[in-house]
Amino acid sequence: MRIARWADGADVGEGFVDGDAVVPFPDGLRVAEVLAQGLSAAHALFERRDRALARPLAEVRLLAPLVPASIRDFVAFEEHVEGVSASVDGKSEVVPEWYEAPTFYFTNPHTVRATGEIVAIPETQRLDVELELAAVIGAVPGSDGENLDAETAASHIFGYTVMNDWSARDLQSREMKVRLGPAKGKDFAMTLGPWIVTADELEPFLDDEGFLAVRAELFVNGELIGADLVSNMGWPFPELVMYAARNSVVLPGDVLGSGTVGNGGCLGELWGRRGSLDPRPLEPGDEVRMVIEGVGEIVNVVGERVAAPSVPRARVRSRARDRVESVEAPGAAGGR
């Protein structure tokens, strides 16, 4: 099954992509409610769909397939880490700690974009993209999503969607030198789409170790920049979900990105390997297309840079440990 959200004029629809049409969920349900019911319930809803309410897919505008409850983005491809580290930090390496456990950061669920959107960008001179596959979490009867083992974690994967983690590498490089982030280098936009493909649809692509052997491709202005198999991850998706829930919880509507695929899944990896900005950073008007086998494709055009208020530098303070009484204390001298 494919789950989508769409705009039809001023109306927003949520339901199934059925062939070349979209069909609303029965009972007026929304994607968030379907995720909260779980995958088995979604299959039952699909059997109850009313084809009389179908609209041609070509006549609606796809929205992001869900409003995420949260977004965790992992860095699960060794080849990507090896290449992009030189671009961001000036040194190509995969630190030993990377192999010990999956690593992720939380990003902004409020700036999610849909396929087809023009994506406005900050004032950056090193705009990049990141080709990823993302898992969408659904409910599982009897599980609270906390401290999951790998088997239960796998059952919480409702489906998958294509992810583009837009990246301003110059902003990212500065903030990560402070040993925190990424933040402003990332949180201005993330594309999810074009829909959610339920996990059972991708089961034929699982290899013997549980990795998804689907091909992922990045195109810029029609040129193939990079391609990789998602099965080159260091951990399969259930182990990413398990780690996210470790001493914590995953809930329906959470999104977990794989991290950028290797072999040119982003420009930054190629910059690091080649020692130059080749291919050039993205500019307004460039078209980015990402395709993942068995899932679909997302396409965006880079928009204009948006100026923001300037940021003041830190004030270098005295580090005084005692307050200087420069004003009268409350209640003194006449009770003012």
C-alpha cells in the first residue's frame, strides 16, 4: 500500500494511492490516526476504501505524506562518513566510535517540504542535499515503543518514504566546530515523499541479514550524481529503531532517516574525496531529483536565498562570581 496526503484545490485529502488515483481513508481518518492504529488496521481500511471517491493522482498536488511527531536522522553509511568528513571537518576519517552504535541527531519537524515544492534556502554558499531512505513508525498492539528489542522494533516500522536532508555545509561546519549540531546547517528544510510505502511492500528486497537492497539515485539538473544500495548501511532499520527506543520511546508518526547513502548520495562526499567543490554547490533554480527503488521519487527546485536578521557575536564577559550592586535593591530608600 501507499499512503499519501494531497491538496485538491483548497481541500486537503489523506488516504491511499490506488493505482493512478488517490482515495480518502474510510471514516474521514487522517494519516496520523492510521499510524496510531498500526499496519494491520491500515490493511483493513484499504479493503474498505470507496473507489467512487477516487480522484486522478495527476489532478492533485502531493503534500508531505505525514506531519512527523519527531525526526531522528542517523548516519549509517560508512562510505558517506569517510567522504563527507573531509568536506566538513577537513579530515577524512571514520572514528572508531562510529562502529560502536548508530548515531543520530534530532531535526526540525516543522520545516518538512513536499515533492514539487520550491525550497527557499538560507544565506549559504555551500548548499547540499542528502539522499536517504526514512522509516515511519506505527503502533504495535501491546507495545509502548520503549526499550524495544530488534524483533519488536521491526514490527513498529509502518513503512518507508524518500528523504532529502537539505544541508548548508558552511553553516554546518562552523557550528560543529563547537562540538554541537548540526542545527542551522540543517533545520531550514527537509523533503519527505512522495508517499509512505508500507513495510510489507519492501519485504522482497530484504537480504539474508535484514538489510533493504533497494537502489537509491541522486540527480541534479538531470545528471546522475551518485547511486548506492541502501543495504550498504552499517545497521538494518530495525536496529536503528531499537537504538532510538533505547532508554527512550518511539511513537507513531516518528520518522527515522537512514543517513546519506554512499557513492555520491550528496555533493559533500564528493567534495571531500576530490578536494574541491566538484560538482559545484547548488544554486537557486537547480533541480534535485531523488529516486529509491520500490518507494518512489521526490523532485524539488532550489529557491532563492532568504535573508535573516544578523546574529550578534558573543559578549566576552568578566566571569565575575559576585554581583556588583549598581542599583538600589528593591525596598531600599523609601520603599521604591
